[in-house]
Amino acid sequence: MDQRSCLMNDNSGDRQKKQLSWEEVSDHPLKPLVVTVTESRVTRRNLGGSTTSSTGSSTPTPTLESLAAALEGTDPLTQFAHQEMDPLSKMAADMWEPVPSDGRRSKDALLDDSFEPWATRKSAILNKFTTSEKLSIVTSFLSGGEKVVVKAQSSVVDKVKNRLEQLDDFEEGSVRQMLDLTQQEYMNRIEQLNQELVQAWHHDQRVKALKIAIQCSKLLVDTSVIQFYPSKFVLITDILDIFGKLVYDRLRTKAEYYVPGSKTPTSLPENFTPDIVPESAKETCRNWFYKIASIRELVPRLYVEMAILKSYSFLTSSEFSQALLRLTRMIRGIGDPLVAVYAHCYLCRVGVAVTTGDREYIKENFYDFLASYNQLFSPSVRAELSRQKVDLSTYLTLYTPALDWILQGVAANAPEKLLVEILARCKEKCNNSALLLNTIMAAFKPSYIAARALQFIELASACDEEGFPQYLLFRTLGLCLALADPPAEHRLQILNDVWRVVSRLTNAGHYVSCAEVWVHFAVRHFSPREVNTFLGDIIRHMTPERAYEHHYPQLQAVVNKVLTHTQDFESLFTMDKFLPLLDLFQKESIKVEVCKNIMDAFTRSNVQQEPTNDPVITNALMFICRVMHDSVNALTVDDEKRQIGNLISGFIKKVDYGRDFEQQLSFYVEARSAFPNLDSVHAQLVQSVNRLSVETRRIVKGHHTRKTAAFVRACAAYCYITIPSITSVLTRLELYLLSGEVALLNQCLGQADACFKAALSLVPEMPRTIEVDGKPRSSEPYLISYLCHFLSTLLVVPDSPEQGVLYLTRGLLNVLQHYAWEPNSNARCVVYLHVLDMLSAAAQERYPYHIEKVDSNDTLYGSDPKFISEINKMCSVLLEEILAHLKYLNTSEQFQKQASLALDLFVRVVVRGDLKEPSLTTLAINLWNLAHRHGHISQKISTSFQFVSSLFLLCLEKARTLEYLKKKSMQPGRNPYADLVNKLHTQTL
């Protein structure tokens, strides 16, 4: 006994080596395992460290600790590292987009700019492939649902097999099946699984995360709700992508290496090679692949390995091509063709991110699908479709997302000969399948398809198989020809051959989906005659049973494509089918939108062109504008009114009849009656008529004949009648003044007086606030500016024999007297000062400006003493009003305003007044002293920002006035200005 013990001690090292080298295993991991099973209560330790007890009927000897250790363990460094990773960012990550990580994996050799990333396709798939059927999900990681009871097994082998299957599928037998889930509930449950996976990973529960990935993969075997399968594929593969990224990032975190000459571990660079990866990281990587290889079922084993395929880069740089081809051949073992084609799709999607430009595996995946294509029409598939009440055409469309992605990879930067090869292979294997032909046209470069358009038309016409709709083939071909032009000599034959088939379609939806694509081809390559025939055919197909009501978007697309490629609107509106096409839009909002697009296209296309007077165009556009106008009502928002008004105004400005002014005015009259509800259109019409009137005067050079005089009076009457229909008071004020000035320019004195009187009557209606840049502002500055402009016009307006002297000026003063000014405002007196300026000019022997052919008051009165006396009376009244206001300002201690107003009045007195009158000289001195009494106008100007600009202007005005007085005082003889200067207490600036 002792001897044997000594012998064992002596040879313990050798025996240990032998045991490590010759450790016996039960069998290959992919075959059923035989292990020792104990029927007892065992204690298990979860990955988080807690212990749980359970009585198992068949418990494998290998515990979860060993499985966790095989994956990587939970040492302190690992726990420290995983805290640096944000689970929410990992959930949102999509690792398998074709973004190169280094120069070796540049996608440029494989992809071109037209390659559409998977991320851009996902939302379209989720929106298209929906279902109202109830869904189910089987998992052990979500609460709720019915618990699945595992049947008892009789033999030990059956128990072991069952237990291993549970290990693959579920956690400790807590299997729950959730039934009768809606689509949204199903998606929410999938998202919960996503979160569970990420949380398990970041709690070092790698086994649990792997099990969730396996369970998610198993959901892709279920085709019980077949029309939802593409969307399910998108949801599940997103989770697998996240799982693959978690594994890859974790391996890279563990794969720190030592740069030669450094003792500090460094993270792997982006372009790392396997030779610098530490052996421990490689061992962990191998463990992941070994564990995945032991998954019993084919589909989850394939998907999970594909998800972590990128991790092969830690082991070898040449494994990817072999692995992709191996996985491609393994997919051949999937019996369901729909499940198989999406497995092919996922493999190609993963391969795009990891391969170096080799795409033989993509072609191999596509050819594998071709080999099994006839299985799509097998009796078993038809029976399943019958059970689910899904027709064959719907079933075949489920293949399009996967096939589109696979063939996109095949066709990216592919030579033209590859298209010929694939077409030949499809004809050989599938006898011109419509599904495949549609996918090929969508995948390859449009230039390749356009060059062989006649061949594809022949193939599409021959595709009369059950299932995939033939109209989709012609639609896809039309989309290709919209991007690339076929040979010129083939274009007419192409259109005739296609439309011979499309025009026989009885389904309105199928027909219009082709028409909206092929109208682009017709407009680009053919004359308006062919386009008109095309539009007539659309009307003929869409009119029966009011089919157009269900296809407004497609019909709107037809109109937009016609507009996009039309430069000659005359030829467009001469088509007898274009306006009837608009009549198909019975829904008002859609019809208005179409009309706005037409007007916008017309305005943009005529930016550089001459205005039009073609009756066909004007009548058609008048009809279109009337449609837009009639949509305006009390509920229409201001922005919509503004947009429609601008479009109609743009049309009005584009219509020009040249020297035929009467026809032009008739057009404006018609437009006024057609568009009564838009202020902006009426304002534009008034402006246009005034321009017409001025143009008439320019042509006759101011010498009106009886005919032209009558015409300009008609223009003035048009403006006078039109302006009251405008709602905005500000716009009416401006237009009345402008129209009066134009009438005065054309010697229409009666019309001018009428406009000026109407403007004066509107002043009391002036709103107290106006909106400037979206903010309310006082309207007084605007009113002062407007009245100054008005006064400058009144100077040259001759008095009417039936009215008194300066009757318009008196009317203005009456309006100002009763206008409700803002409290403590100088605005009324400021206007009075401008009236004094105007009256001073009116008293001159000759006015500073005149209007040709119009005799102003200087000619009519000739400085008659009675006329001058009337002016003096009016000035006296104004002075009294201003002096009374100065007294009020003094009483209310508004000295700043008082000083400003006093100085302004002083300037008027000394510049406009006759200082030979002692009373005026005394008034000037008193005003001067009043302006300086409180020191608001002095050399020491306040630095307050709000006063500095106004004080500067006051001081500048003061300095100029003093300079003026000094020059006047130097005149010889008895000079009242010299006496005034001597009496003033001048203060230097």
C-alpha cells in the first residue's frame, strides 16, 4: 500500500500529463452526448454568484460553473472592464453595416455608391410586412404566458437528450409560451428580450445571453404567421447583431497586447492582425465557437455563428472566405425555402462587413436559392399557404427583401457579362421566373437593363407563371429606364411593346402603378402628341367605377412628372387630355395641391422667358388659379392664403398683351371677378393697372388723346373700385395714395381727388399697433411717414373750383384733430410741423416741383393775397396748437420732449417765417430759450443710449440753424436776423 503510494507520488507529474493528453470524451459535440446522471438534489451556483437549490429529475454532471469557465470566467479584471460599457448604446448599435474597420476590409472593392445599406431597408420592411393575425412566442426569459410542461422520459438516454435540449433552449425548464399576441405586443416582447440579453451580458451572465440569442434564433424557424416573417427577421437579427457586437467588443477588450519595448498593455489597433492577439483571447474566442458548434438545432447554430462571425479575425485572417462558404453549404440543410432564403440574406449581410472583396459566397448563396426555387411551388408549400389563407402572389413577395439584398451584393460593381450569366442560369433553373427577373432588374445597374430593354420586355411578357404579378416586372423596368436611357432607335418599340401589355390590365391599381412610372419615359423621349395619348389612356382606365378615388397619390405623381419635364406650357395646355386629368382629383385638398404644383412649375419655368398672352395658356391657368382660390374659406390659415395669393399674383404678372392695353385691362377685370377673396391678389391687380396707366402715358409722352384719356380714367376708376375690397387698412392707404398720384400724373384730377379723399377717410381707421417681425409695434411712426408723403403730394394738387382753398389740406387737419393719438405723444405736433413746411412751400411764387400738364396752385392763384392770407390763418391755427402742447409738456414735466419740439418749431419760425414781424421774432427767442431752459440741448449731452441719437440730431439741427442765422445776419441793410442773433443766448456745441 505504501509502496503504491510512493509510486503514485513519484509518477504524479507524468500521470497528470497523460491525463491531460489522453482525456477521454464521450463523442463528437454534434452527436448525442452520454453523461452520468444523478437523481438527487443538487446545488447550483448562478453566474452572478448566488446559489439556488432544486431537485432535478435528470441533471447533467457538468455544472454551469464549468460552462461559464469555458466561456471566459468572472475574474475581477473582467468585472472592472464590463463596467465601462454602456448597455443602452449597445442595444442601439447595428454592427453589421458595411463599414470597414481597416484597410484590409475596405468595402470599396465590393460596393459602389448605389449600394443601399441594410439600415435604410429595415423600416420599409417593418412597414410593409405587417399582420393582424395573433402571434406567439416561446421563451424562458420573459414573465407571463403559459408554462410549457416537459414530458417525463423513461430511459436514461431520453432524459439526457431532453435535458441537453433544454440547455440549448431554456433556462432551468422555466419555459413559457405567450399566445394571442398582437403585432405590437410581439414587437414589445422582442424588445424586452433584447434588453434582457444586454443586461445579462453586463452582469457577466454570458451563458444566459447566449441562451437568449439561441432562443431568438429559434423564433426564425416559426412560419406559422408567414406574412409577418420578413419583419420578424428584421427584429430578431437586430438582437443577433447586438449579441455579435457584444462578443466582439468583449474579446477585443480581453485582447490587450504589449507593444515591443513597452511593459504596459495596450488595446488592439483598428487594423490588428491575429499574430498580435494574446493566446488567452484566442482561447476564449475558440470557446465561443466550440459552444456554438454544440447547439443541436441547425437554424440557431447557423444564426448565432453568423452573428459572431466577425470574431474570426482574432484567430486567423484567412478564415472568413472558408467560413462563409461552409455556412452557405450548411444552409442547404434548411427545409423551408423562406427560412433558407433569409438565412442566405443574413449570411450575405454579415459577409459584406467582414470580407475583403471576395463575393463568390454571395453568388453561391444566390445559386443555392436557384437550385431550390421549384420548392416554392411544391404541394407542401401550397398546403401551408392554403391553411394560412395566403395566396401565392403574397407569398412570393415575402422573398423580395432577402433576394433584393443578395442580388444587390452580386450586382455591386459587377461587369455586364455577369448579368448575362445570371439570366442564363435563371432561364436554365427556373424557366424565366418573374420573381427572379424582377429582382435582377432592381439589382443591376440601370444602364445594363436599359441596353437590353427589349430583351427584358420579351422575358417579362413570357413570364405568365402563377404567383408573382406581371405588372410589377414592367414597373421595375420602367424605373430602370427612368435612370438610364435605352438606345434611341428602340424607344418607340419599347413604349409600344410595354403599353400593349399594360393597357390590357383590368385592375386599376396595377395599371396606375405602371402608368406613374412609364409616364416619365414618355415625357422625356416623345412629343406632346404621344404624351396626350398616354394621359388619355390613364383617364380611360381610371374613370370606370370612380377608380381614381383610390389612387390619388399615383395620379398626383403622374402630373408632377409631366410638369418636371415640360418646358413648353403652351404645348402642355393644348393637350386635350391634361385638364380632364385634373378633373379626376375630386378631393379638394388633393386637387388644390396639384394646382399649386402646376402654378409653381409655370412660375419657375418662366423666370427667364417672356410673358405670355396665349389664350390657351391664360384660360387654362385661370381655371387652375380659380380652383386654388375657391378652396380659400374662413378656416384657411394665413400661410395657405399667402402661398395661394403669391402663386396667383405670379400668374397675373406673367400675362402681358403688349400694346393691346384694352385687352390687358379686360384681363385684369376678369381676374378681379375670379379672385374676390384674396387681398394680395387685389393689391397686385391695382399695382398692375397703375403700371398699365403709367405705360400708356409713356407711350403718348404725356399728350393724351380722347381715347387714351378715357382709358387712363377707366384705369383710375378700376383702382378706386377695387381698393375697398381689400381688408388691410395699411394696404388700402398705400394704394389710395399711389392710385391718386398715378391719376394726377395722367391729368385725371377728379379721380385723383376721389382717391385722396378716400385715403383721408381711412386715417381714423388706422390700427394703433402693427406687426413688425412678428412683434407688435406702435403705428404712429408709420402714420407720420405716410402723412409726410401725402403732404408732399398735396403741394402740387390743384384746388377744385367747387371746393375751398386748400380743401384737401384742411380735410387732413380735421382728421388729425380728431385722431386718437397715444398719450404723451408728440406725433400730432410733429405732423403739424410738416404741414407748416408744406404751407410755407405753398405760399411761394413758384413751387419746387410740378407734375407735367398739371397746373398747381402757384399757377392758379399766382400768389394772390387772399390765398396767402388763407395760408397765414392756417399757420396761425397750427402754431396755437403746437404752443398749447408745449405748455402741456411743461405742466407734465416732459422736458425732453418739450425741448425737442421747441427747437423744431424754432427752426420752422426762423427759416419759414417773416422775421420782420416783431411777434415772430419774439416767438423765436422764446422758443430758443425754452429749448435750453432745462439743459436738454447743451454741450454736455447725456450718455444714456436711448437719448443719444435724438440729442445728436437736435444739436446738429441747432448748429445748422445758427449757421443759417449768421449768414442771414450778414446781409446789408436793416436785417431782422442780425437783431435776432444778438438777442439769442447762443450756446456753443
